[in-house]
Amino acid sequence: MTRELIGHFIDGKEIFEGDGRGPVYNPALGRPVREVLFADEAVVDRAVAAAKAAQVAWGEESLARRQRVMFDYRSLLLAHRNEIVALISEEHGKVLGDAGGEFARGVEVVEFVTGLPQLLKGQYNDSVSRGVDAMSVRYPIGVAAGITPFNFPAMVPMWMFPVALAAGNGFVLKPSEKDPSTALRLAELFVEAGGPPGLFNVVNGDQRAVGRLLEHPDVKAISFVGSTPIARSIYERAAHAGKRVQALGGAKNHMVVLPDADIDTVAEAAVSAAYGSAGERCMAISVMVLVGDDGEAHLSAIKDRMQRLTVGSYLDPKSEMGPLITGIHRDRVARLVGEAEAKGAKILVDGRQHPLIKEAGFFFGPTLIDGVRVDMEAYQEEIFGPVLLVLRAPNLEAAIALVNENPYANGAAIFTGSGGAARTFIRHIDAGMVGVNVPIPVPVAYHSFGGSKFSLFGDTHVHGEEGIRFYTRAKAVTMRWPGEDRIATGMHFVTNS
Ligand code: NAD
């Protein structure tokens, strides 16, 4: 379903209110294809009120009913797969294969929460004292809000709302204003699947809508995913307002390659992890650390594989890598490549020279830079583009120290045939998600996703058991039933009148 103007989804229907609007681009064409309305405070208040009202009955529903809605939602999502994948590609620019991948990872979370009753079982101890039992139970928190980035318009919202909803909460999602259509469709399908109207709302907009969500007294928890400076500020503001908060930030993910790593495996992994989705992935490999020998064999295999990488529009099925999200972002990526070059790094493959750069779409070619030093801005900053930096380390210990010095700590991977080296890496690397011969170690839905340092402000990771804890509050109950004493002393409940 293609819209010309995108509104908000509140109380089970799309509404067209708000104070401003912005263009939504098709990055492959380099021009706007529609507009999105920006919510003001009144629109946000309406969405929160709808979620609050719908949550009361939903929180009282049986686990079986909530589970069934999630089952039906999963079926409906799969029935609409191609439509959603096309929306993702149109507004984000990633090729259909990448869009299909993110859709599948999002659906995985819906599948995970169909088993939520098992995870909400709680704990029980009989006789913690004479005649006294204790149990720990988890209840919904009420209304939660999610604020999400442009780079995964389906998957990142789906890290959040399926868990929150299945756990009995209402939810308000504020997706990225750069690619907002997918979120709206996900919310519509939830109602079509039998979800109560009003439980899951989408407000579109910018920092004004976010500001209202952060201060609204009925929003009890904030899940944020985006760039590090915004994540830090969201964390501080939400915590100050007394809310639960998890704020996931940017990343700089390293791939450490030992001399014994299989050359073809490394080349395939590096190219797919650095250039897939044009490097606009929070788990993209953006730095390769070659350990020990000169690493020339690995580098030359990577360059060979890069020659065969097809850049182009998602409309061409041969394309393996699409454009960047905006022209401004493309210029920033080019500037950071130029800065590294000016400071002495060697550009082995130069994306600035790619023929598609002259097209209207926001294309930038895959780029490989050797001889990078840690003081370069390209290394310090998250580039978020198809640029792989290469650094050297004399041994594994030095490579681990180099990675751990970096302020980000999302993912890190090691490529080796040595179990001992891999074990040392797992134990000592400072990253939330670690890959062994796996370049993008995004955990499956029943494990939790998240990093530390500049990559996560807050305590809990998303989805998996940590996600359930985030969207529920615990009660520890201690119970004594005086009736039991009376039964023991001969009193009967059933008496003859
Ligand atoms: P962004 O920080 O610009 O925007 C994220 C969200 O915050 C959007 O909804 C946006 O509207 C809102 N926002 C922007 N400025 C704001 C402000 N001043 N006040 C309040 N809200 C504001 O991020 P982006 O460019 O959309 O996404 C890319 C970033 O997200 C990258 O840094 C990437 O690493 C990060 N990311 C991290 C993860 C992770 O799991 N750690 C996952 C995906 C993306």
C-alpha cells in the first residue's frame, strides 16, 4: 500500500494531525517520494492515552489469548512479507535481500514471544518459613515507548514492541522520520491480527515527539536505538524523569584476523559484513585488524571479492549493495575517507570513484583503506558507510588491547582455526556480542542483543529474557494462610447449618 502522506497510527486508525511535515526519500532515486507528518505534543498525548486505555483490558487477558494474537500476527506478517520488504527497500535503499534478512530477524522476535507464558512462569518456594510460601511474579509495566533509527525500519522496532505487547503492555513507537512507512504497516497488521486497537500506536515525527514521550508521566519505559550522542541524552533525560531506559548507541565493530584464518572465508565474511546494507548496520564490520604476518594474502582476497560486488538499486535483482540514506550522509562518509587519506592512510579501493556516484541516487562505492591509525577521525568516529579500515597488530594480545581501547563496544569477531586463541578472545574482548568465525554475531531472538560503553546506556539488552525483564516489573510475594492453622486445630470450612 503506497501512501503520498504518512500520518500516525492511533487507536487502530491512521490520523493526519501535527504541526509539521518532512520529505521521505527514495535513496536509490535521490528524490522524495512522499511526506510524513510530524507529531506535536497533542498527538503524542493522544497515542499514549490510547495505549493506556487499551492496556488495562489487555493486561488482564489470559496468556493464552495474548499468545494466540501473536501467533496470528506472525502468520499475517509472513503473508505480507513481500509488501513490507519492498517498503523497507524503497525508503531505506537497501537491496531486497538485505530487507528480507531484516524482516526475517524481526519475525523471529514475534516467534520468540509466542512462547512467552513459559518465560513468565515466575518462581515459587514452598515453606520458606513454617506455613509461609514465597513467589516471584512479573507483571506488565503499563505503557512503553520505542524510538528507533533509520537503518532497520522493521527489525529494530520488532526488537521492542512484540516483547512489550506480549508481556501485557501498551506501546507507542516513534520510528525514524527517514523511513516511516514500514512501522505504520506493522502496526496496522497487528490490529488485523486481532490485537486490540489502541494497544500499539505509531507517532511519526522528530525530536519534539521524542521530547514529549520522555516527559509523559504515563510512559513507564523507553527503549531507544540510534546514534551515541542521542542515546546518551535520551538515557539521561528518561532516567531523570524516573523511567526505565535502555538506550543503544553507535558502534565500531572489529574483525580480528589471525594468520591461520582461512583466506576465502575471511574475504567472504569481510566483504559481506563491511559492505552489506552499504555499511549502515550497527553490527557492520568497519575495522579489520590483521595479526602477525603482513596479512597481504587476506587483503588481496578481499580486493578480489570486492571487484565482484554489484552496487545498484534494489529494483535490479543483481544488486548486492544499495545507496546511503541521504546525500548529506554520503558527503560525510567521503569527508572521513579524505581525512584518513590526508593523514597518510592508503586507499586500496576508493568508493569516491565509483561510477554510480554521478547518479542522482545517494550511492557510494565500497572502500578499503589500509594503514589506518587510531588517531584518525575515520577510526575514532562511526562512519556508517561502506568503508572498511585496516589496522595491524603484532599479536593477539595487542589486537585485543586495541579493540578494547575503542570507546564503542557492540560487536567484535575473531577469525582463526585455533580454539585456544578464540577462547582467549571471548574471555578478554570488551564487546557485548562476540563472533568466532562469524562476522556479524547478532544473537537469535531468544538470546539478548546489546553492547556496552558508548554502544549501550542502561543495564538491559533487547529481546530474549533481558527484554522480558525490561518490559515487566517483579513482585516478590510472601504468603501465610491462617486458615491452615485453623484446619490443624480442627476448624472446618463446611459446616452443617
Ligand atoms: P539518530 O540518533 O539520528 O536517530 C534515532 C532516532 O532518534 C530517530 O527516531 C530520530 O528521529 C530520533 N532523534 C534524532 N535526533 C534527536 C534528538 N535530538 N532528540 C531526540 N530524538 C532524536 O540515528 P539514525 O541516524 O537514525 O540511525 C543510525 C544510528 O543508529 C547509528 O549510529 C547506528 O549505529 C545506530 N544503531 C545502533 C544499533 C544498536 O543496536 N546499537 C542498532 C541500529 C542502529
